[in-house]
Amino acid sequence: MADIDSTTLDALSSRLDEVEGYLHVDELRGTVSQLEQESAAPGFWDDANAARETMARLASAKSDVAGIDAARAKLEDARAALELGEETADDDLLAESASIASSLEQDLTELELSSWFTDDLDHGDAIVTVTATAPETAERAATDLSITIIVGDSATAASKGNVPIPFVAKAAGKFSAQFVNGGMVLKATRSGSASVEVITSLGQVAKSMQVNLAAGHNWIPVAGISTGKY
């Protein structure tokens, strides 16, 4: 983001407003206040497991609120630098505004992704295996890469019937992924096609689909799959 003007900052402001809505920031501030009061109450640590869960919720809520507040502060700093830079024709201030705006854009991307994980089950334990295969072409060597993603505690995930789920992506380059309630968020380095299969513990295909991936974050729904081992 080399150039900067008020239109650019207005667009970032709109994105920030949307993220605040997705994350229900006002409710989160209330949640932080409530959980802080609970954690300070006498006997809070009498039930250690419940106390740890409460502290984890508090830390998560605080992190989301802090991220929004930091983004809002960056937006204000970018506006101040832009306005003063335009008034004084100071290229250094304009460059500073552009740099802050670029950093804010990255922060908003992370916050937007975070807003997809607001369901209670999104923070559960799971084991996911992602496999990428692609034939050799004139531009690149053949690809055969498997990544196992462990979310939370692997032993707990296995005890709940969460066993590796094969996702086969073709011709989409290197990628990373996270399995969430009802689907997968997959980040590809470039666009391409993907074949997604969910396999039951008996080796049967429970769901199969072809999807087109865009460079960047993609949502691949696998909703409708019955609870059980895959």
C-alpha cells in the first residue's frame, strides 16, 4: 500500500466497523467485566477445572477486545499523519500514514479470520490431516505433501472420535488450514482446484466435492456429516 488518501482510510474504517459487529465487541467488553468479577470472587479456585475454563474465556475475550482497540488506535494515527502530511506537504508523514494503514490492513485480515471462530465448538479439540497432491508439470515438480493439524489436546480429540480427516487439494500450491465447526478454513498461496473427501472409519466416502480455491483464505463447508469417526 504505497499511496494513501482519505478514501483508503474510510475503506479500512468500514472493515473495522464490520469486524466489531462480527465479534460483538460491546458484548465482549461486558463479558470481560463479568469474568473479571467472577475470577476475583472468594472461592473462585475451589473448582480448579471450572476456574481454568473461566480464565481461558477471559483471556480470549480480552485478546479480541485488545485487537479491536489497537486497530482503532492505528486508524486514528493513520488519519492524523495523513491530515498533517497533506496540510504541510510532508512526504515523510504521508509515508508514515501509508505504513500504518498497511499494518492496519494486515491486522484487519487477522481479525476478520478470527471472527469466523466465535462458536463454542470452534475452540474444541480435533485432529485433521490435510494432504496435497499434484502431478509434475513443466513449471513445477510433483507434489505429495501431508500435514496433520492438532487443535487442542490430541488425546482428548481422539477420545471424542475425532480421527484424521483426509482433505486432498490439487494444483493449489502450498497451503495451511484449520478445521472448524461445519467446515475448514484453508489458505492457499495461489488459486486452483481442490477435491475434498470425508472418509468414515470403515473407509467409505461420506462426502465428496470439487471446489475452486482462490489465493488467500477459503471456506470449505463439510456440514451435514453425521457425528462419529472419520
